[in-house]
Amino acid sequence: MSSGSAANDRLIATLDALTRRPLGEPWGVRELAGETGLSRSTIHRVLQALAECDLAAQTANATYTYGPRLRVLMDSVHRTHPLLSQARPLTERLAATCDATILLALYEPARTQAFVALAAIPEGPLRYRLDPGRIIPLHAGAAGRTILAELGPEVLDRLDLVAHTADTITDHGELARLVQQSRHDGITISIGQHVALAAGVAAPLRASGLIGAISVTRLRHETTTEDLERFAVHVRNTIAEIGRLTDDATATAQQAPGLLQLTSRHDTEGRASAACRLEGLLTLLAAGAPLPTGGRALARLLGGNPATTARLLDAALVTGLAVPYGEHAATGPLMLRWAASLGPLPSTSAIAEPVLHALAQETGETIALTEYAPETNSARMTSVVRGTKPVHYSLPTDTEVPLAAGAAGKAILAHLPEGTLTQLPMVQHTDNTPLNRTQISKDLQQIRERGWAQGDGERIPDAFGIAVPYFVGHTIAGSVTATVPRHQTAQLDIDGLTCSLTRAAHTLTRLLSLQ
């Protein structure tokens, strides 16, 4: 327990358990109570509080897994954290150079353990593999022993020296000698000490208030000691480059306090529960900007009182959600382990599909997600959930959607910069496709005023659609559309349908936004 409130510790411990399961595998309440040491009634209350903030999610079988909001926040960590964002392309380059598996491992002091934060594995029929989020021993293997050499002998005294292979060194005196040698040499070579068939070399890394190592590992029978010594030069050069880039990225983040304040007001205003305050803190950390460590300054960002906020920050620092970094607090190893375990989001659809399914069940109509790609100024329908009514519309997925015709595209176009319409080609898809830019411009103005778009046979001859835009931060990201056969529009409750679509679009905006 930290010296902060027990409520914060329980929330963090429960989230930690939810992220340790393989992707998507849920926990039962009784099972999770046993894992965390909390009573079933307590863990049930904690899970309900986390679910209200979308940090946890209840399945149809009344079990629990991590929620969509936590998934989005951990995806953001991969993109915004100075170390992860800068190291990923460099470790991939190193993997190609050495034709070997590259691991970035980080130390987690609250648990006296290390974990894999990033893994770059080149293609090949037989490779050494440790997945991100995996715990690695500090006394065995190149990365673990390199970190141990950075920590000092007192940490070695606390370790349980388990033999992972026949070559694992478990004698305390011999390990102390090897750790001292690694500290002197600046590298660690390990052959078969953690994984019997692996040989690796690692060097230490310190960045963003974290202690870690980068290792190069290959199959033992394909690797000589000379190979490992040659790889060590590449590892050191890569670490030096990561250090320079990380320092630059951190300096840039420290110059953007306005984003930090805007983010917090958007996500935490008016929400007073401990779970929602924690969600606010995670959002601020995921945004990549440094946090003030003073209770009053942080309270202004989170919308709570200074004493409550100070307890939350204390719990975050003690558990490793955050680390002191200069005069601020930054993302800590526990949050980075969560991000490593969950990984980057493959697509928005992973977050949107539960929302779309619920909307299709509520309305009975076919619901689609259309995503906007600013780099190509185009939109694609990426996810479709068929309606539940006996007669409903069927739409293909992964199809391009015109921005100037149909509800899905116009809902997006209405929120793009002025002048976008003039750059679009006017293509006639049906007899009802609008081609007059002046008339389309008036339609877009009406869409902005009322909040939703309508398309009557403009893209598909026999389809009628209503779409509502969703945003990431304050930037248009796509639309949610209900598509109905045109011959059924006379019986359609348009007001009710637009209200349902608007709620779904607002849910997506809230889940996906950091601002």
C-alpha cells in the first residue's frame, strides 16, 4: 500500500491485474478477488467504478476485462512517450542490422522486476521471442543482468535466484562478481542463462526518468562470442541515438502546457469519483506532457481538491504509474508495462465495434463506421454491423466513401477546412448525387447547425442514410451512419434515430479523445 488512500491502491491493483491477462481474456470476480487479495464485495465495487469510467468492461458472462478507455490511453502512450516513440524505429533498424531479436527492457522498482517494453523481431523461420509486457528476471539473461548492474548490490540481495536453465547462475557471490564486471565493461553477455537456446548482449539505458537496457539476442548455436561483441557496438550507438532523440522529444513536450490543461478539462470536469480522478491522471500521462508535482497545480488540472489530488499522485509515484522527472512527474514503468501488454491499437474499429453493435441492437438498423484519412483527404467505411430488423440494409466494408455524396461523407466534409469542397471531384454515383457545389455548401452549413447529415439515394440508389460526425480531440475523425432501405423512410423515426446516433458519436469522441 502507498501512503495515499487505499481506494487509489485498490483501483491501480485491479487495473494491473486486468492488463496481465492475455488480450481479451476476462477475469471472474471471485478469481480477481483472489489475485488482488481483496474481498469479493470490494473487488465488485472497484470493478463497477472502473467500468463507469470505461477503464474496465463487463462481458456478457458477467466477467471483466480492461475497458476501451484504458485501451485508447495505452495506445497513446506508444505514440507520445518520448522513449517508446523514439526507440521503436531504431530498434527495428537494429534488428535488421544484426539479424537478431531486439528487446527494450525497463526496470519496475515497486516490484523489483524488469519487463519487455518493446520487441523488434526480424522475419525468419526460427527466432528468439519474448512478447512486450513479459516479465524477465534480473539475475538471468543479458537485459536483466544489465539492469541489475545499474541498480547496485542491495537489489541483488532481495532477489529470489531461481534457475531458469542449467546455465543460470544462482550463486550470490558469483553473481555479484559478474554484476560488478558488467558495470565495469558497460555491457553484459549471457549465453543460455535465461533461455537455454539463446545468446545475447545488452547495454544500459537511462531515459525519461527510467532505467532499462537494450539487448540483441540470437539463437545460441548460430552465435559466437565475437558476434555478440560486434553487436555490442551497434547497441551502444543505438542507445546514444535514442538518448539524443528522447531528450529532444521531452523538451518539446515540456513546452506544451496548454494541451495538458485542455486535455484535463475535457476529460475530468465535474467527475468526483476516485476512479474518474485516476482516469484523468492516466489521460494526462498518456498525453505525453509532464505533470506538476504540487498538489494545488495538479488539482487545477484534475478538477479535485489539493489533498485528494496529492494522495492520488503519491499512489501513482509509489506504484510506478508515474516517476519523478526533474521538477515534474512523467509516465512510470507500471503504466509502460500496461502499454506494452496491451500494445498499440490496430484500428479505431476495435474501440468502435461494441458501440456500433449496441446501436444496431437499439435501432434495428444497419450501422456503419466511416473513418477519415487526412493524409489522403479520403474516407473509408471500415466497420458495418447489420441491423436486426427483418428487412435491413447490407453494406460492404473497406469501401471508399465520397465526401460530397451520401450522409457518411457529408457529415465529415462539413467539419473539414473551408476550401476542401472546391478540391473534390464531382462524381455522379446515382441520379440523386448532388453536383452543384453551391448547393452542397448550403447543405454542409445546415449539417453543422443541426449536427447530423442526411443522404437520400445520393451514393446508393435505394438507400437512405443519417450520419453524425465523431471527433478525436477537436479534429474530425469520421462518422457513424444508419442506413435504411428508401422504401421504409416513411415509417422512420428520424428524431429518435438521430438522437441514438448522436449519443453513439459522442461516446466514440469521449473514448478516443485526449483533448
